[in-house]
Amino acid sequence: MHQFKELIIWQKSRLFCSEIYSITSSFPESEKFGITNQLRRASVSIPSNIAEGSSRKSNKDFSRFLEIAIGSAYEIETQLLISKDLGFLKTHELENLVIQLEEIIKMTSKFKSSLKL
């Protein structure tokens, strides 16, 4: 078992989640149950799956949760691009969020590949 709070991928994804909450607070009220909710739920999913997976007894199980976290990251990227298309995000906001997201994806993928299955 891994101590999830010590994992940099968990720490970074938790901070990223806070940033998603902050940025979506400026989205239109009409999107409260739409893209705002989707982005927030997917962003919470990343550190949550890392934490839950770390409690598993086997690296194979942990690897599966990391895979789900990566899937949530790609879901977020798509939703951010749609948010930009709809005019909810400025280009520099999108770029900053995508850079952070890509770093989380790369780090999680590398960590996942380092697990002895």
C-alpha cells in the first residue's frame, strides 16, 4: 500500500481540482448542472481515484484506479476545450489548465508504469 498524501500526483491533482472549482465559479449560472458540474466531478475523480487505489492490496488494483484517474483527466481536457469553444474560458486560462493537466497525466502514467504488477 502507498501513502497517497505523499504522492506528488495526488498533491498536484488536488491543487488542480481546487483550480477547476475556482475557474468554474465564473461560468454562467445556467451551466451549474451542466459543464460546471461535469468539470468539478471529473476533477474530484482524479485525486479520489489515486487515494482509493493506493489503499488496494495489489499494484494491479492500484494500476486500474490510476487508469481511471487518467481517463478523468482526458475527460476534463475535452470539457475544457468545449468550455473555451462556448466562451467560458479565455485562451490563456485554457492553456494554463491544459499544461497542468498534461503534467498530471504524464506523471500518473509514469508512476503507473513503475508499479510492479
